[in-house]
Amino acid sequence: MPHCVIEASQSLVDQFGADTLVEAVHQSAADSGLFDPEDIKTRLMPIAHYRCGSGSGRLAFIHCIVRIMPGRSEQQKAMLSNTVLNGLLSLSQQRVSLTVEVLDIDRACYSKRVLTEN
């Protein structure tokens, strides 16, 4: 835990590289100190077709959803959100929309199994 899901405009994935975007979020989640780094899972979903705002220019974006098990305080969630956002800010100062959303997983509806080779 957590599951970090990055949605990013394809142009930013092309500019920075998928590994750079994933590492920025993954490391930021680790830097929060809220999780064992071995438990963090981060994945990227490049988005080719989107629209942000009403301007004629195409605003690039990154939206990161961080799903965590319940039990963290609002202050811890806000700190996590800001830490991940700051990690993304370190990548770019260009015209881009950066958002981070921290959500609690519904424990009653969450299932997990880890399969390993024998």
C-alpha cells in the first residue's frame, strides 16, 4: 500500500519518459514516511485524447490518484498529497496542470493475494 495511479497527457510521457514520471511519484510516496517503500505500487496511464479548460492551447496534465488503506489522519493525507505534488513540480515549470488526490480504499471491498514462484 499505497496504489499510486498516474494519469498523464501523452506529451508529458514523451517529454520526460514513463520511468521518470513513475519514479517521481513513487519516490515522493516513499519520502512521505507513511509507508514501507517495498509496499508502494505505482503505475502510469498515458492519455492521448483529452481536453483541459476552454483555451485553444492544449494544456498538458498529470493527475495522480493515491489510494491508501483507511486510518491515516487528514493531516497525514494532506501531507502525502503535497509531497507527491512537490515531486511532480520538481519535474517541470512549463504550462501544465498538476493534481493529486488521496483516497481511502474501502477495506470491506478490497481483496489482495500475492503469488510467488516456488
